[in-house]
Amino acid sequence: MLFLLILTLGSCREENRELEEAHRKNDSLTDALEQQKQVSDSLQKLAKNPETENDFPIYFGREFEDMENPEEFISGSLREYPEMIPLDAVLGGTMEFRHIKVLTDSWVLAHYDDGHIAGESIYSYELQEDGTLDFELVASHNQD
């Protein structure tokens, strides 16, 4: 009987440790999600602010210093990846980037449509060692 009591208490302690670890992981993921939401919200506000159109010149860093026009290079590079558009074309249309605005040395705002439906997305980008750009979707909004 004493043996069963000890075994039960030991099992409860292990379950409590596992539960505490699960709570810690959950809290960590919740914090990371909240940070990502804040970044997304900030970028969406930046993209919708007409005053950002003619703000300050963008400093792209040393990796871009030999490029004559980094903004054109970045825009052209994103246009080569229409599969990055998170909206499917309808009625036989083809999704295309229509307007791309480089917001900062890390983010781009892109408007796209297929002639029927439209949307806009914010992408982060990073110059790779081979001279290509790697894009990642940050936030999207479909226009009604």
C-alpha cells in the first residue's frame, strides 16, 4: 500500500513538471505571436500612411552600395516571384504586382491584382551572398 502511494506521488510530480513545461512553452509562443502581431500592425499602419511616400531617403547598407538603383533592383526582383502573391486569380486572370514601394531597408509594400480582385502585402527582404533577394510575406490585406 505504501508502495502504491509513493508511486502515485512520483507520477503526480512528473505530470506537474510536464504541465509546467507546457505552460512555459505556451507563454513563450504567446509572447512571440504578440510581438509578430505588433510588427504586422505597425507595418500595415506605415503602408497606409500617405505621408511615408516622400519621407527620407533609405539607407540600404554596404551590401547595396555598389548598386546604382537599389529600389529598382528590389522591385524588379519581387516582380520575378508572382508566386509570392497570397491571393489566387479568378475568372481566368493572372495575378501580377502592379505597384511596389520600398518602405525601408528591410520591407516592401506591394499592390497586386488580376483585373478582378486585388490585394496588398508587406514583404521583408534580405540580400543573399549570391546577389539575389530572399522575400518573406509579413502581412496581407485583400481589397474589397
